[in-house]
Amino acid sequence: MINYNSEHKVFLDKLLLDYPHVRPGKMFGFPAYYVGKKLAICLFEQGVGVKLPEQSVTKLLETDNNIVPFQPMGKPKMREWVHINLNNTEDYIHYKAVFEESIRYLLEVQVK
């Protein structure tokens, strides 16, 4: 059964949809945020998946206990993705810089 935290969606809509290059969409039926045609951020189960440069993924996995590898639907770890798991929705504000890095990264990738 597909599920996600609807409070996270409301919060992320407010946080992300004011960025000019971010648009809402879906990923595997889950709410998601795209930068151009590229998936940047998605809600998945009780957390949030974020696409980042590989070196940022490595650093976050080593230093942040709220972050694990992103493995949607039992798939192998995705090397440019992390899954942020927080109980308190408002705590996602502390990851605003991570979301912004994802947006910048995907803007750069699409220009190349």
C-alpha cells in the first residue's frame, strides 16, 4: 500500500513551491518535486527522498543519524539519493540547505 506523511507534504509544499524552478509531480504515486524534468525530492513512506551529488550523499550518510540510503520499494541503494526520516514535520526546516543543494544540483545537471 502506498503511504506517505501528508503533514510532510503540506510543509514541503510551503517550503519548496516558491522556488521558480520547482514544480510538483508524482514519483511511483508519491508526491514529488521536480526541477525541470528531473526528480529532486519526493515523499516516500514516512520520510523524504532527496537527490544530491554523490559526495554530499556520502557525507550526510556518515554524519547525520536521520539520514539513510534511499531504497524505494526494496530496490538497491540509489547512489545519488538519501532518505531523511524525521518524526516532527517542522524539523524538515533544518534540512532547507539540503533541499536547496538538490535544486541547484539538478539545475546544473540540466545545463550541461
